[in-house]
Amino acid sequence: MTLRKAGCLLMLFLAVSSSFVSAQQAGGFYKKEMQSLQAAIQKNFYDKASGYYVVVVDSSKRERKNGYLREYTYIWSLCALYQAANEIEKLDPKTRLMAPLLNIMQAYYDSAPPKPGYSDYIMKLKPGERYYDDNQWIGIAALDAFARTKQPSNLQLGKLIWDFMMTGYDDVLGGGIYWKEGSKSSKNTCSNGPGVLVALQLYQATKNKAYLDTALHIFNWTNAKLRTPSLLYYDNIRTRDSSIGKATFSYNTGTMLQSNIYLYECTGDQKYLQDATAIADSSLQFFYGREKFRDSYWFNAVLLRAYQHLLKYNKDTKYIMGFKKCLDAALQNDKNELGLFNGRQGVQNLVEHGGMLEILARYAQLENRYKLTGPAVTGALQK
């Protein structure tokens, strides 16, 4: 490479970086990024002809399962969009994005016994399986919306999810919820952490102590079986031999961190708030110390929920500022000409974009209260 060419590349890099910083300093940066991504998702993932979302942009990357092409998205991606819609409605309630998504999700609704729930795929197009965590993400978003709007339909949906998820609970290994219906090979943090959240949100909404009692039982079981020595969380425990699947993902830590915060709110016991801060400290270094996301955007969105919730009681902004470094790196380096993000192996899938949309919506909320520019170790209050 010639010196002249290298100099031009450096000038281009500095110009891009300067425009990125200038946009941040202008205010409303993350809201603009949110709106841009929202438009890109609708343009590239929404299929007007069918009324469904596609699973990935590149049709050649869509998989076959049991001999059938899975052209449209799995319910998981809609869970991500549903939570993101709730966060956008917090910014602007007039958007009313949750109701249309719930209408689409009704195509995945399965009334089969023992309790109704949502299948992972469109019912009329060869449905697949019912996952307890998929359903719990729907319940969490619906109950978040109930806390905000007090609409009875949101509480009703939360209770429906509760009824379904508890069909996955038994006393094997002392308790806990399986990962998916019809398979008893493992009990996972991803089906127990969000299960605790659904129970605690229902307790806050109804004051029915049965929800709190169940939440505490599942919470204590998950800590006993799946918490790591560094206060993060393993992926699963296998029922055949109690062996541990030791993968450590940000969303598992996120649900259990937020469970501690809800338990503090529900019980007033300071130990839960202390534990929440300890988990937040450990997760900040592990997941964000390299200033680049370790795992998927959606996984990180779940941990961000807990960091944002923790700000109600712990005013230290180091968690959201450490997360911000990784977010800014993704915004600067991972976006493409479509306004989407380059996924793993170049595959742009909907769940990742739903996760990033939620992250941007949450930072659009945060930038209304905090100075999110400048050194990532500060974060002083604006007002």
C-alpha cells in the first residue's frame, strides 16, 4: 500500500469517526439509529404479501426442517420485536406497535393440551415445537406492557403464559422448568430465569403470594444448580446425569440479575439488591470488558434490561456506559448498505435485529436522562 493511499484511508476513517461522534453530541443519536433500523427491518424482513416476517434476508439461507422450507420467521424473532415494540411505545405511546405484532403471533398460537401456548412456527405451515422460553419472552413483554398501560389483555396474556410454562415444571433434580415441551433431557437457565421474571411480574400485578412463592423456589433452584463461581450462569443441567452445559451467555445472566431486582422490589430484602450489584459487576467485566459484544445482540438486550432496571436503585452508570462501548462499536463497524447489521457468517436474521432494535430503543430512553457522550466511564446526569 502506498503512503498516499494509506493517508487517504486514514482521513476517511477519521471523517467517519468524526461524523459518528458529532451525531452523538447532537442529541437524539440513538433514537435516530432506532428509527433507521426500524425502517430497515420493515423494508427487508416484512413480507407484505403474506403478512409475515421472513427469518433471514437472503432466501438461500433459509433452512429446511422435517423436509419443509422455513421461509418465515420463528416465534423467537417476534418475541424480540414484541419487547422492542414495548420499549418504543415507552418513547412514543402513539406508535402502538405491540398490537399488530401480537396479531401476527396469533398464527403461532396452539391451543393443544395440557395448556395453550405458542408454537415455534406458523401453525398452518407445519408447526414445530413449543419452547417454554419462547412463551416466557412473550409473557415478560406483555407484563411489562401491563405495568405501563394497565390494559387487562396484557395481564391475561401473562397469565396464559404462566399456565403454559408451569406444565414444564416438575421435581426432577429438585425442581426447575424444562427447555421445551416433550423433551426432558435438560433444564436450562433460559427457561428458569425468565420463568422467575414472569412469576414476579404477575405477583407485582396481582399480589397473589402463590406467584412469589413459586418465583422464589425456581430462583433458588437455578442459583443452586446453574450459578457459576463468578456469579454468572451456566446454560443447562442435564437430567440423565446432572452434568452441566457450561456455555455462559449474557441473556442467562440478564434474567437472573433482573430477578434479584424484582425480588428486592417484592420483598424489600437488601440482600437481593446487593446480589444484583455483585452480578452486574461480574457481568460487566466478562461480557463487555473487551468493548465488543461477546454474543448475539438479542442476548445482550436481555442483560441490558437488567442494567437499566438496576439504575432505579444503583445510580452508578458504569454498567450502561460499559455496554455503550460495545454498542457504539457495533454501530460503527457492523452496519451495511441496507441499514442492517452483518450477522454471523454474513447471515442477517430477524432475531438479532429485533435485539438491536430493543437496545437502541432503551438507549434512546437513556439518552433523555444521561449524558451518553464523552468518556465511557462518566455518564453524569443531565437532569
